Amino acid sequence: MKKTLQILLVTLIFSTTIYGQSTERFIRIIGNAKKELTANKAKVKLTITEQKATKYKEDSKDIAFEDVYTTTIAELSKYGIAESDLEVIIQSKTYSRATSKSYYFTTDINTLEDIANITVDGVKITDIKYLYDTSDEDLETELSLLAINDAKRKAKTIGDEINMTIGKILNIEVKESSFGTDTVESKKNEITKSYRIAITFKLVD
């Protein structure tokens, strides 16, 4: 069984390049690394709608859009959200007679729960997207080193199996990174950041 595995490994992963009288043997290994990231900010979509009294609700009353808006701003200001932080969303026309507008704003993750619990007649949070900063060079370096070590570990295991020594690194190719994007949006409050590289090692008898 072991001999069969050795033959299979040699067949699949050896590449031989002949230059004149020399023969160079090498092995190409995929190294993987990943890390869980927690969002530090959130993008909130909030809808403000004027209120109309209805016979189906005993204590209902008319509340003008401007009044609902003013109350909302006052509540948001308690958590560091200013009126200037709200970005109005252009909406298509609807058949509703009530004036309604939606806004986006960004908040720190530690105030998100408090903001979500704000209770104002005519106000509703309709969407939350979690924001991740993936431009961190230290994180990219950390994951790349982990991926290299993963590839080295795999290469050594195979080298031991076929009684060959893993030599110097001949080439490194990044296969998956996605770093460089300033901000990533997600519906999840945690995401997994992956890093994948292909490393070519020299094989030594």
C-alpha cells in the first residue's frame, strides 16, 4: 500500500525539467490560512414615516413627518449620530399617501444594539449590514505567513513519505487573497478571511 502511494505521489506531483545535462525535480503545494473577523461598524437603513390616526388603534394620532424626523434625530444624537450623518435614499414612487423616507447611516458596532432598540412611532430599521476593514497590511502579512507554514508542513509530510528532502522555495503564487478592498459589507456579524498560495519547492534526494 505504501509503495503504491509513493508511485502515485511521484506520478501526480513530480515535474521534471531538463536543461542540458541537468534534471530539476520540484513539488507544488497549496498552502491555506484563514481567520475569523468581527465587524467594528454597521451600515443601518432606517425608514421614517408620518403617522395617520386609525380607528383600529385606540390611542393612535396624526404625527407629521417633520415631527417624527425631529424625534428620530434627537434619539440618534444620544449615540453619536448627527443629522449630517444621514444619507437619504432615492426611492421610487409608491401609492401610499403617507410621507415616508429612508436613510443610511454608519455606526460603531458597540452602539448598534442601543440604536436598534430605539422606539419612536413611525420609525423602523429595515436593514443592517456589517462592515469590515480588509485593508489591514498586518493581517495580510499574518495570513500569508500562516499559509506558507501550512504549505511547508504539507510538503514535509509528502517528502517524508517518498524519502526525499524538501529544498528551497522556487516560486510563490498568491491564489486567493481579496485584500486591498477598503470595506466589505456582509449580513453576518462575523466573516472568515481566507488566504491561499501555491508554493513550488525543490526536491532533494
